[in-house]
Amino acid sequence: MKERNPPLKIKDDSERRDLFVFVRYTMCIAAMYPFGYSLKGSSFLGLLVRVLDWFYEIFNYFVSVHILGLYICTIYINYGQGDLDFFVNCMIQTIIYLWTIAMKLYFRRFRPKMLDEIMSIINENYHTRSALGFSYVTMSGAHHVSKLWIKTYVYCCYIGTIFWLVLPIAYRDKSLPLACWYPFDYTQPIVYETVFFLQAIGQIQVAASFASSSGLHMVFCVLLSGQYDVLFCSLKNVLVTSYIHMGGNMAELRQLQSEQSIADAEPNQYAYSHEEQTPLEQLLQHPRQDESSRDFLKAFKRSFRHCIDHHRYIVDVLKKMERFYSPIWFLKIGEVTFLMCLVAFVSTKSTTANSFMRMVSLGQYLLLVLYELFIICYFADVVYQNSQRCGEALWRSPWQRHLREIRSDYMFFMLNARKQFQLTAGKITNLNVDRFRGTITTAFSFLTLLQKMDARG
């Protein structure tokens, strides 16, 4: 008796998973997200974690607020004494700690429900792979890229800020990482170690807060660009999916594949995904949706509805992301402009004996500020570019084969897909690479003005 071969299974290497594990841990360290987010109910362990988390949050507010207060006092005491270098250095730290506190409050106290909603919607509803077709893509590529970028960015933030902690240890002169006024002699035994410890915690909080706010934005952009990749592949294979649902045979699929390969010859069509080919034998094994019908229009409507729903899902998430981030990015553009200007000014004024190490520290700050602005603008631009390509995907299908049946659906979708989604800063300026260049230009214009003021004494 002849053995029957077991049915082939269509490959899918993108199982559903939590897409925000690493960035959530970073936000927890920054006290911008609760450590017990995965503990539900009123168990003793959950209650203990929530109590400890509350104390951890209060302690971090104390560290950041007291350093901010000390710098404000330092600026007040030294105002008008002629040391512009020291004054500007204090301004840098004041802005940094003010932003750190603002991000903690915004993420943890002002809009935590919206933040949870965005992450939950993405985690629960993202499409792991594209629809059935001659080719498919999964979310594995976008997820890998998001993890690589967020880890690189977070580690760079930690290295850049913690480097300031190394300088007093290297000099061994009982100086502090952050030079600010104290109402007591901090060089005394135990007092110095306590103050140093608090400043170290403050620097770690600065790194975690900056990395969390901008890093989460970057992760959102990469993952949603990955969803655009999945939608792009589903759209260009929508006719194939329709044929599979209505039970097309091998001859029909081969003819359709031959026609589609002509319009779909361009390589590198995706932002982060790698396209895989599906053997026709595997497609034929997929069960027909309606065994009693070979109605193409009915099968097409079902397949196309899947793509429309996916597109609406992506746009809805982007709108929520815009509402969450737009206000803070408006302030971020101004903050980055002043920080770049002030850091560059202090770097040019470093003339002390230990200026080399200080130049290295300030140079790291400047690079991190530029890096942060770059990832905000660049990945927003990637989302914008991907949002334009949905209509293009439909033209990669052999649309001319069923023009009369699908014309109205194609035209309706392309009219809606022409509305590109642009992330903004406060609904005033678009976030893109041009905004990145413009901010740098503005910052160095301010630097020139500041140098002229310094030259006049």
C-alpha cells in the first residue's frame, strides 16, 4: 500500500511575543514604569513589589529634585560673577535634570494609561506575518532591528553619563562628578561618599530617563514600519490570497505568478523585513474558505478586507503615538537646541590642566544629544516614507487580470493611502531628517551669539 506524504506546513518563524521587554526594564530603572507591571491581583508578592516600587520612585524623585535645586542655587549664587564657563555648565545640568524629572512625571503620572494602551494594542494585535501569497514577510526582522537599536542606544547613554563618575576617581582630589554648591563641607568622611553616591544615582537616572523616552519612540517607529512591511507584502499578494481562498488550481497560480513577477522584480522593497518565497505546493494545501464557491469577487473582498483592517490598525496606533509624543517632542527640540549650543560653548572654553578629560566628557554629551535627536527624527521619517508605499504595493499585483471587479476597491484604498502619516513636534514642525539638520544649524547660530557675548566680557 502506498504511503501518503504528510501535508507540508507553511513556514512561519514569527511567533507572537512581548515586543517591549528591554525598553520596559529600562523604564523601570528610570522609575517611569512600575516594576510590578506583570503582577496582577492582590497577592502578598504583588503588594510587596508595589510598596517597594513606590519607595523606589520617591527616592528617585528626591535624588533628581535635590540635584536640580542645588544647581538652581548655584546659578543664583554665581550669577553676575563673570565666570560664564561655569555658569553655562550649571545651565546644562539644570536643563538635563529638569527634563529628567519632567519625563518621569509624564510617563509615570500624567499619561501612564495612554502609554499602556499603545504598548498593549501593539502587543496584542500586531500581525506576525503577511497573508498567504507567493512570498511572505514576518515581524522577526523588525523585532531584531528594534532590539539592536534600543540596546545600543541605552548602553551608549549609560556609558556617556557614567563617564562623569570616573573623573573624580581618576583625579583623586575629592571633587564631585557634578560641580554644584552645597550648604555644607562635602569633603568630610562619610559625607563625601554619601554625596558621591547620590550624584551617581542621579547620573544613572539621567541616562535611563533619556534612553527610555527617546528609545521607546524609536522602538514604536521600527515596529510600526515592520507592520507596514507586512501590509505591503499582503497587498501585493492580495490576488494570490483570493485565488487560494477560492481554491485556485496549479495552472491558475502559475499563470498569476508569471504575471506578478514582471511587476514585482524590484529588490529591497522592505524597510526591515526579509522576503521569503512560498512554494506553490504549500499554497495548494491551504483549505478553501468556502468549499461550495469559486466566486473570485467574494474571495477578493475577504482578502482585501484583511488588508484594510490592518492599515486602519497601523494608522490608529500612529495617531495614539502622535498624541502621546507630540507635546514632549515640541519641548525636546528646544531642549536639544540649547543643550547642543551650551555643550559646544563649554567645550571651546575648557582651558584648565585637566581640560582633555573634560573635553572627552563634554564631547560624549554632545554626541549623545545629537544621537538622541537623530533617532527621533530619522525613525519618524522612516514611518513617513513607509506610509506612502501602500498604494504602490497594489500596483505590484497583476491587477489588470481582474480590473473590472477590483477597480473601485483599488481606487478607494489608494485615495485613502495617499494621506501619508507624519509624526510632528507639537503639531508645529514635522519630525524628519530636515528637522535634524535645521536644529543643528539653529544650535550653532546660538553658539556664535554666545561666543560674541563672551568676547565682550
